[in-house]
Amino acid sequence: MTTSSLPTRRAPWGVHLKLLGMAVLWGASWPTGKVVAQALPAFTASSLRFALAFGLLLGWLWAVHGRSTCRALSSRQWAGLALGGALGVFGYAAFFLLGLQHVPAGRAALVVTTNPVLTTLLAAWWFGERFNRRIGLGMALAVLGASVVLTRGAPWTLVTGGVGVGECLLLGCVLCWSGYTLVGKRLLGGIDALTTTTVTAGVGLLLLLLVALAVEGGTAFAAVRDASLGVWLALVFLAAGATVLAYAWYFEGVKALGAGAAAAYISLVPVFGVLFATWGLGEAVDASLVLGGGLVLTGMVVMNRARR
């Protein structure tokens, strides 16, 4: 059921609940992705994830809209969807698993809290979405908190080269996802969320397969052959939960609430990510993670209150 089929007065509650569910699924995706990243090469793992996801999305799309929906897209819309797939699927997925090879899952999840900051700035500039001093204050707190997490309590090392390869790769996730959100905002006026998610997943899958074959080759085949049942279950969760449902719910939120407001829900991702990583992987929670996470969440609360 799409948001357009819900009663108008109930739609906002449904959208907010879906965005909350998105945050839970994406939070769980970090420790789950850590399991996959330790067992499979990054591009091969991403290809498997989106191959499973694309199959599910395509079946869903045909069941809801039939096979004619893609033929109705214009060449400009196809170009925009291709760009969205390159950024939000190929780029994000690659940086996601490459970064998790170097950084603990809970700490990595906190890095994504800079997504709403960059997205809000760009949405204010490109689309004229609301921006004021209180939103700026919330953004400053969120950035400070993220820098504390990134540098393990020493944010001054950001200017002295103290950030590792894993942290830099995770910042690539932030850049790709902000671009994906804003491309989606531009496109959703004429394309429904399910079609957008399906087509961008297909484009991203094609790019991931090409890179996996070129870079990882035979090594990847051996790793897939030897993968355990737990790794395959993790891939199924990443495909069905953290991709199919979460992506569709996120784009519904962008369409209904605006890019900045929908992206603000990403601030909840690290809360669930740290909880799941601590519970499922036994990762330690140190002072910098608690302090930085508290600053980030405070910043997100300030931003959301100021936006309302």
C-alpha cells in the first residue's frame, strides 16, 4: 500500500512510523554488514545483496503497478534514476562495506549522523527548505559529536591527519547518501517511491557486478562458495530489510516530509546500531562513543524542534 492510498489525516503518522522502522533496519544493518564484510570481498558482497534486493523489488513493482510503469518514464527521468543508482546504491554500498573492514560497526553507525547535516544544508540551498540559526546550532552540535566519534575523543586530529582509512571511507557514505536523497527529492514529484527504489537498485547492481568482476574476480567466487549459512542469512536481511523496506520507506518520507525532515530520522540509526553491535557482536562502548553520540542526538533534537 502506498501513502497515496491512506487517508490524508492518517498519512503523516504512517510516514513517521515507516521512518522509525527504517532507522531500526538501518541500525541493524551495521553489525550485520560487519559479519558480511569479514567473510566476503566488498563488491561481491554488495552485488549479492542488491541482486537479492532487486529481485524482490522487481516482483513487488510488477505486483503493484504491472510491467508498464518503467515504459512511462522519460529519458530525463531515466538519467536522474541512473545518477541516483550510481550514488545511493553503488557508491553507498561500496563505501559501506569497505569502511566496515576497518571500523567497528557501532562507531561506523554514528558516522552516518552527519547525513542530515549535509542534506539539510544542500536542501536549503537547492530547494529552499527551512533553515535558521537554531537549525545551524543543531548542525554544529551534530558535527562536533560526529568528529568526537570519528577521532575517538580527539577532534583536533581532524586537521592533523589523525583520521584513518576506514573513517574516510565512511565519509564517502555520507556524501553519496546526501546526493541520493536530493536526487530523489527532485525525481519524486513524478515517480513513485517503489519505482524509484527498484530502478536505482537495478542500476547500482549493474555497476557493482562490473566492478566486482573486474577487481575481485576468482577470489570472490571462492569466498562465496565457502560462505557460511550465517553470512547468507545476513545477506538476506540486508537485501529484504535494510534495502527493500528501508529504501522504500525512506523515499516515502522524503516525498511526504521533505528531504531535511526525512533525513533527520537517520540520527536514530546510530542508537540502534550501537545497541545491536554491543548486543550481537560484543563491541565495547567507550567514553568517546557515549559523549559523541550524545552530542549528535542533542544536535538532531535541536534541528528537528527548530524545523517545526
